Amino acid sequence: MITDIIKDSEDRMKKCLVSLDTAFNRIRTGRAHPSILDGVQVNYYGSDMPLQQVANVGVEDARTLMISPWEKKMLAEIEKAIMKSNLGLNPSNNGDVIRVPMPMLTEQTRKEYTKHAKAEAELARVAVRNIRRDANHNFKEILKDKGASEDDVRRAEQNIQKLTDSYVLLVDKKYSEKEADLLSI
């Protein structure tokens, strides 16, 4: 029972890191990366669809994304969705594909993106600590129900603390990498 709780906690902590990676991918760094457009929703015959479901998004060069819609009549809708997405991108349509040049980042925008990345990292740290809290609560319940000895529960709490510390370090490492990426020119 205790090992199941620890295993479940570790799985949930891994998901926190995956979520952090997704959040970091949405923060642009001046280089073209298709994941920047992950949150863009396109009106497709009356319903909102993710951009990746109505078009192929690729990198043309280091600073330009190229979007090839599967239906030519979707060009205008995709262009409109990118402009409304609040990403600060200006797509251009040539009749076949949409090109999205990545604007140069100013020092001010780099600092703002760094603040945003720091906030996302803090949310991930809080999520990892909440998982630890849930696991410790479950351990206390097991102890109360006489499902394990106090020594077993204490050992489990120490293990979950070590696990929490390692995942918080991973979050810090990912944040440091993103910060260096954002601040590099």
C-alpha cells in the first residue's frame, strides 16, 4: 500500500514536469518552434479546433514558421486565429501557405518572458509539494487504520521527501535552462 502511494506520487510528479515543459514551449524565445502555436484555436466550420488539427505546422528556417492548411479555404481563418491569439505574431498569407516570422525580442520582452517562466516554474514546484502533502496525508491515514507501523510510515515520509526534493531540483534546472535560453541574444 505504501509503495503504491509512492509510485503514484512519482507518476504525478513526472506529469508536473511534462506540464512545465508544455508551458515553457509556449513561451517564445525568438526562434521558430511549432509548439508556440499549440494554444491557437481555429474556427473550423463553426467549432473551434486546435491549429494542428487543421494544418501542418513546420519550421521553414530558424526564425519563420510555415503553416500548410489541409484545405485552402482555411487560410483566412488560420491567419485570423493567429492574430487573435495574443502571441504578438503577424502571419502573412501567400495563397498556399502562411508564414509566421518570429519578431526579434527586445530586452523588455525577454524580461517579461523570464518572469512568466519563473511563475510557471513556481506553479510546478507548488504542484510537486502538493503531491507530497497528499502522500503524507495518505500515510497518516494508513497509520491511523493500523495498516502500517510508525517506522514504515516515517520511512515512507522520508522517501517521499527525497522524491520531492529531486523533482523540485529538476524544476529548478529546467527553469535555469529556459531563463538562459530567453536571455541569450
